[in-house]
Amino acid sequence: MKRVLFALIVVVILISVGLLFGLNKHIPSTTSLPKQKAQVAIPTVTNEKTNTPTTMIADHLTIPWAIASLPDGFLLATERTGRVLRIDPNKKEAPTAVATLPEVKVSGEGGLLGLVLHPDFANNQFVYLYYTYSTNGVNTLNRVVRMTYRNNLLSDEKMIVEAIPGSLFHDGGRIKFGPDGYLYIGTGDAQEPSLAQDTKSLAGKILRVTDSGSPAPGNPFGNAVYSYGHRNVQGLAWNNKGELWATEHGVSGLETGLDEINHIELGKNYGWPVIKGDQTQAGMVKPVYNSGTTTTWAPSGAVFVGDSLFFGGLRGQSLYEAVIADGKVTTFTPHLVGTYGRLRDVIAANDGLLYVTTSNKDGRGSPMSDDDRILLVNPEQ
């Protein structure tokens, strides 16, 4: 009997142990479970901000207004506060000042603005600058001067055009040499709109002069005026047909927007302040394209790459692209929307690339820690 009872106890123990080990094979300890990774939705990003390659080539600048490429690959850049900088796009050298202009009057939109090299710069080393000044400390005027670039310094300032009406706002400032070898100057209406319709005034115009400042032969009114009826021209560019196009600031205040892209022709009246947007009147030219009243570009520097007119947008905080065919804008695209803030000047670099400047320290932007900057942009992407 004892043997039977002992056998039964052994069987019970063996069954219990077996069940225990069997259960442990199928129910692992919670401490041995692998942790499950959180499932995070990864968005597919296709917007302009991430797909447009940009390289910063200069930073911590103070309101760069205009840039130009030197034959050695370096850049010259104006800062609205009165300095001209020499900048190495490869960032091997820090930006250095090549000139500080003491007569520059910095107020509102005025200061040291436009910059362009003479077409024969390789031989004469001439650099042209547009800046705001005062003759008595109270009035505001603008002028174009010529300086000579030697040993990485600018000197020998010569007057080219002076007494262009100026004001706290609407000072224009873009200067470019055209394919005809003459200097074109975009001016503002100096906050007196009626001056834009006065062909004897230099305000609210595109001017055309020789490299020494004389009115170019063939100008329609016997003076420097090439076209009139402009509010505030800040972009000048020629396409591959040699046609001049301009970007221009539209109205502000209660009625805002109506920024313009204009095809500029000799002697034409572009309507300000009589017509705006799509309005028409005999003897006046309406813009080829405008921003409408619900959008403001605040357009500035412009350049053509093929059939595309690229220009900076200040309030629009974009690099705009207008594809132009047969005198019409066929497509219009904003790039880099809000990525770098206010964009001012746009010029061509090598291989179809663009140099673009920010203008976030001009009192109307929200500067980032490294503003203002010059960017190298690939427009193809």
C-alpha cells in the first residue's frame, strides 16, 4: 500500500513539473518581450522649401541691396548702411569692406542701393553706385556715381547723375547696363505720384544715360528719361531678344497689391498714378502681369534665365518665376516661399545658378540669427 501511495505521489509531482515547464514555453515573461517601436507617420514632402537646393555663401550682412560678380569670381555687394563689401563665394575669406560712402543718407527705404560693373570693367575697373543723399541735412535726393576698383578698394568717386528726387520711401535704386551699352536707372516717384507723369522730372522713371552720365542718343524727351509713369522700379532685366523688362512696386495703404511686371519700350507711359492693375487709358501701357489686390509681391531685383524672369519678393518672401513667351506671362510660380524671409536682389551666377540676397534687417522683416545672407540657388530644381 505504501508503495502504491509513493508511486502516486511521484506521478503527481512529475505531471506538475511538466505542466509548469510546458506553460513557460508558451507564456514568456513580460520582461523578455521586445519593445514595440512607435508607429510614426512619415509625410511625403514635395514642396519648394525642401526640393530647391540652396547654399549660403555669406551671412551676418546688413541689408545687402545689390550684388555684382567680379571677373575673379568674387562678389561686390552694397549694404544699405553705406558699405560696399567684397565677398568670396567659396567662403575661404571673410567679407571685407572695399568702400564706405560717408555721404549716404540712410532713412526709410533710402541708403546705398544699386550697384553695377561697367561692361568694359576688365579694362577700366569702373563700378557704378546709386545712393540717397542730402544737400542740407533735410532734403532727400538720389544720385548715381562712378568709382574705380583697384587693389580691392573703391576710390575716385565721379558724379554721373544727381538730384534724382527722393523721399523716405519710393527711391527706386536699380541700375543696370543694357545690351546697347547704356546705363539704365530705375527711380521712384519720391512719394509725389504726379512727378511720374512729368517727363521733365527724373522721379518715377527709367532713365537711360551714357557711361559718363549724358542723356543717351535717341532718348524721347531730350533728357535722361527713357520711359515714365512708374511708381517705384526696383528690377531691370533683358531677355535673350534684348527686350527690357522691369519689376515695379504697386499701391500700398488701404488699396494694396497690384505689383507689376512691365515690358519697357522707349518713350512709353506706364500709367502711374492714373491707371493701376488691369485698368486702361489711351496713351498708357498697362502691366503685362500684376499681382492683383489680394497678393503683394513687393518685387525687387530681376534676371532672366532662358525664358524665365526670376525676381525677389520682399513682402511676398519668395523667389518668383515668370515664364514669358510672345510678350505674355504663361506661367507664374513662387519658390522658396517663406523659407528665407524677404528676398531682394537676384543675379545670374555660373551654370544657370542664381545669387539671391535676403533683406530681413530692413526694418520690415523678422531677422534670423545669421541674417542677412547671400544664397546660391539652383532654379532648375
